[in-house]
Amino acid sequence: MTTLLLDADALSPSAHQIFTASRVDLNLTQPPKRFYRHGWHSWTLAAWLDPHEPPLPIRAPEFRAKDEDPAYAFHKNHVSAWVSAVELAENDILLLGALGLSGRIELDGSTLKGFYEDGHQGDWFVGRGKEDEVFAQYAALLETKFGKTRFEKPPRVWCSWYSLYKWIDESVLAKALHGLGDLPFDVFQIDDGWEDESGHWEAGRNFPSGMAAFAEKIQATGRTAGIWLSPFIVTPNLKIFHEHNDWILRDEQGNLVTAGRNWTGTTYALDVTHPAVLEWLDRLIRKVVGWGYGYLKLDFLYAGAAVGKRYKEMPREEAYRSALRVMREAAGDAYILACGAPIIPSLGLCDGIRIGPDVTPYWLNRALTVWLNNPNDPATQNAIRTSLHRLWLKPLVHIDPDVLFFRTRWNALTPHENQLLQDLGTLTGFKGSSDLPWWWKPSEKEKVREFLEAAPQVQKLRRYCYQIDGRIVDFSPAMPISVSHMDFPVWLARNWGFLKIVWHQALPAILTQRLHR
Ligand code: 9PG
């Protein structure tokens, strides 16, 4: 093991260096004013934080498993995945970035401690200077190491999730496809809900004509057919869960590793080093591409890098990357959008990556975000915050901030909040929507066309402030992170079922007994 000791003062402005070490201790002489924390996967918080505020674990375990890197969910210090930075002075930052898959950086008082989780040696980049320049240098090194997207321009995508959610069937999707008319969407993507159960990847009961028939329908409109899959997770209701129980990842004690909850309930992670699992993944992707789908949204990918004891012993993110490579090869020319995906281990193997949590047609759910201390929860504010802190990835991969809303129907965002989300879409260049065409007023539909065709001039003024075609856009309202130290709401949520029984059954029983006495 080699630990490299560095002094921040020794790095002059605009200097950068590359080192090989298993640990790097970067002494800052004093605790920094701001600390850049980069979340592990698509939905996990990326933001400049006040280091005096200690990290607070997400309160609900179901969300912790889905939204955080499980290895550091209870760490006493802030831990950043692969890259971290501190502010030394106005627009003078110091960045420490790993160039290997399992690099993490902990802020311990006034020391930035970089380490490789597997204990091996790896490369590190240390750079000092203007924020955008230093991040660009780090991104360029990542490109050399892992590669970049193969496509010039991100596609414009219509996706079924944020209007229909799970409630899709072939007739409502056919109506949506027809309703889009000649709007310049390049991809029509079917999201979760086409399958009866995540893990059983066949047309569900709502798609009696089969998935190949629907892909053909999409292609007939001149668009690429897109489909959603969560290839690394399975649910206990599946046949393979029981028939191939050895495919499911277990921890050191032999217990199954959960991968958080999704809409169907608790999910489990596949052991992606198992040869039979890799073969199954290869066949799955070839089948779906064979149906005619040229755009694959691969979701809940973090499950491939869950903490556990694998068939083949290797660092979890290496296991993840090898399995993603199998799917990349099986996908041929198809576009891969990685979602819920560990960021750096996906580079070079996917074409686009979701860079924030899900958007919602409202700004924030205080119960889920604030009371549960979960800034990764689906909410437009959370999505804008994290995505904006990941714009530096743009030269490497198409960065998907999730869909934008053009509808006023079923939309509780204020016009200003909605405009901020659209402006974020402009910054990333990835343009998507889920609005049902019949929800748009004629003027809104025209706005969609204009937006999809526009290529406005964008200029960055400050960290959260941009100029888009002469209009000043300030994203600061999306930046605050509120946490709660109050336990009562959580207690209430946990005990709701019990309280209901007391209220509806026990209490009346006691009262009637009294009355009868
Ligand atoms: C489909 C969706 C969409 C979406 C993805 C992902 O249970 N949950 O709390 C939960 C939150 C978000 C989530 C899924 C489940 O979103 O980001 O675009 O594809 O899956 O299920």
C-alpha cells in the first residue's frame, strides 16, 4: 500500500499532477468553505456542500438501498465517489479525482483522503485552478481511460414514464405515437410497465400483439423504437428467482442482497459475475434488439455493483463494468441510456447517462426529501440540483437530465420552475418529454416543436447562472438542501398501520365495552 501525502499549499494555481497510489492524503491546512460531493450513481446527490454540515443518513432503509452507495450510507464523514473538490478562494478550486473504478474521497476535517476501495494502487489526478478548467482536465483524462459516446448529437426522446407510469398498454401508446404527428422526436421509448414483472422480459398482458409488433409501429413513423429494462434486478415472484437462486447476490453471511424497492416491491441484485447470468444478459439484449428496439434505457444498474460476495471475486465496480460490456456488445449499434447507473464505471460503454434523480410535475415532496433526509428522491428540485453539478461530464457522454414538461395540465410546477427545468434541458442538450400529446394546448405543442428544433447560444456567467440567447437564467433556487432533525414524522409514517388499527378497532372496542358496562 502506498500513501501519498500532499500539501495543498504546495500546488500552485493552474498546476496539475497525476500520481499512482492506493491512498492520497491531501492536507488543506484548514477545513474548506465548500466541498464538491459527487454521488455514486445517477440519482445520488452531486452538489457543493457546506462541510460543517455533517452527512445525515437517509432515514428509510428502502430508499437507502436504492439511492445511496450502500458502503458509505452511514459514514461519519462526507464521502464522494471518484471525484471531489474544495474551494480555496473565489474560483480557485482544488480537485482530487480517481482514474480507476473504485476510487472514493473522504473529507476528514481539513484532509481530503482518497482511497481505492479494493486497496489496490491506482491513478489519481490533482488539479488546481478555475473550476471549469480543472473539471475539464479531469474529464479529458477519464475519456482517455474509459472512452466516450459514439454518437455526435443526443437523440430527442419521447418516453412513456412521466405521464402514464406503469399504466401503459398498446392502445394508449399507439394513440400517443399517433398524436406526436410530425414533431421531431427521434425516439419513442416505452418505459416500465410493458412487462408483467421486472425480470420476466416478455410482452405483458397489456401488449397482446407482442413487443416486436410495437417496435414496427414506431419505426413506421420514422423513429427509433426505445424500450426500458432493469436487467440487473429481479423480484421474488419470478421463476428464475427460485429456479436459479444461485444467480442472486448474497452478502458475506449468505443473506440475499436487496437492491431497494421499485414499483413492484423489494428487488434483489443479480450476481453479474456468474457465467450463467452473463449468458442470460447477453441473450436478453439480443432478443430485445432483435424485436427491433434500437434505444435501450437500462435502469437500476447500480444493482450490478451492490456490495456482496460474488461467484468470481473481483471489485464490485469491475464486476459491473464487465457485465455492462457484455450488454454493450450484445446491443450492437443500439443506443444505450444508462439509468440508476454508477457514473464513472459506465463511461465508454453507454451513449447516454441519467445524471440526476427523476423529475416530477411538482417541485419538492417535503415528506420524502426533507423529513427522510433524501435529496435523491424524485423531485424536480432534486433533479435540477444534481444534474447541474454534473454538466462537466458533457464532453464524455450524453447527459440526460430526465424529461421536461411542456404541459400545463397535470403539472403543479410554477411557470418559473418549469422554465428552469427546460433551461436545464437546453444546457445538457438532451431533450425529452413524456407529455401525452392530447394534454397539450395548440400553443404548447408549438412550443415543443420550437424547443426541439432550437439551438440557442449558451454562456456560463457564474456557477449557477447562465445566459441563454440573451436571457439570464439563475438556477440558485434549486440549490438549497433542507434536512430535518425531527423524528416524529418518520415515527408516524412507520406506525401508521398500527395507529389505524388502534383507531378503527381497539379504541371502539374499548369504548363500547365501557358503554356496555
Ligand atoms: C421506471 C422508472 C423510470 C425512471 C427511472 C426509475 O420506487 N422508487 O422510489 C422509484 C423511484 C424512481 C424510479 C423507480 C422507482 O425511477 O429513473 O425514469 O424509468 O424507474 O420504474
